[in-house]
Amino acid sequence: MEQSVIYSVDERNIATVTLNRAEKHNAFDDEMINELTRAFKKAGEDANVRALILKAEGKSFSAGADLNWMKKMASYTEAQNESDALALATMLQTLYKMPKPTIARVQGAAFGGAVGLIACCDIAIGSKLSKFCLSEVKIGLIPATISPYVVEAMGARVCRRYFQTAEVFSARRARRLGLLSESVTEDELDSTIDNILSNMLKNGPQAVAKAKDLVQWVSTQEINDALLTKTSKLIAQVRTSEEGQEGLSAFLEKRSASWVEVNNDK
């Protein structure tokens, strides 16, 4: 039986997680959700992996929930539904909290839960022809498990509209709303992502992970004396770390840092 999720790591130590149900427009079911959780954990726990690309086979990034899965859920008890939803919520959190840079490569339709996947990634590059929809209310549901990430990406006021109207919106609008980092032609998707990765691979791996964690933490904090003290302690710890010392030495000595040299040798 063909895998619904494919995991691979290339010679640059870039992991790729591919949604592989093209014939179903990469719609989620419980099996795919479990496979995605395992793949995200694997990439996060692999010390060699430098970044992760989330992509999809076929015409669509993902059409959201699979019809047969929804039919099963309709007969579940409230407790069974809660357990089922928690599996999806856990998968999304695993992606969001991954201590590596994450990039979504988006083409075609991205509906329902797929918008949540995109919002969980640090960077999202979409085709100019891609379309987006928070479609849950069309069938009497709400985008509950994806809401923390979509609201963070797009803002509460915008989400009030799209959560309630289930309008389809364009890549251009998704870019303006913050869901997409860039929208490019489909032929430019891979080269755009490669350019981003080329920049990332020049940077200290531990610093990149700490910078990601910093954004997620600082965005929830009040700017006060406690925050000033905490951020000062953080930079002091990083400056005196092995990677921080190597980076500073390389800069002052006008040479490439060790992680850049290692990467270029591959």
C-alpha cells in the first residue's frame, strides 16, 4: 500500500515531508495525521537535519479533511471526537514547535486544515494560482484545532471574517494577510525555496533554532524590566556558547564559520 506521507533527507541535510495522496487532493485522514506526526518528530529529533520542507504531490496542496474520515467522525461519540481532534492538534503543534526552520511549498488548493499546516510553518511560499479557504463552517463545523496558528499568522480581525464567511481567497490576498511569505509562479517555487535555504545554511544551526524559539516566546510577552533582563541573559548565553564563540571568531578573522565549511564540503 502506498504511503500517504513520504519522508526524505537530501545531501544538504534538508528533510522533505511530502503529502502523497494526489488522487485524493492530499486530503487528511487519521492515518495521514499519524504519519505526519511521526515525520515531524523524526525531523525535529535528528540533530543532522538543518531545515524541513513541507510539500505535496499533485495539483493540490491539500483539500482538507478526507470525506471517508468525516463520515466516520459523524458517528463518533463526543469523547471519540475529542480524541480524534487531539491527534490533529498534536500533529500541528509538533510542526509548529519543531526546533528547525520549516518551509511550506504550496500549490493549488489549500482548504480547511491545510491552512493550519501552512500557518504552522515558519515560511510559506505559494504559487500565484493557489487558492485558500477556511471552509469548516460550510458543513457546520469550526476551525478549532488550527485556530491558534491561523490567528497568529493572519490576525484576529481578518480571521473573524474568513472563519465566518468561508470565502475562497487568492494567493495575492494570502500574501497580504500574512499566511504566505511570498507568492511566485509555480515554476519559481523550488528555486525560491532553494534561495531561502541557501541563506539559512550559512547560519549557525543552534542560533537558528534559538531565534525561532525567541520569536514564539517574545511575541507573548509584555515589554517590561523582566523581559529586558531575560533577553539580556539569552544573548549573553549565546555569545559565550561554543557556536557563538565560533561565529564571532569567524567574523573577526574574516573566514567562514565551521558550519558553512561543513555544508560546502557536501
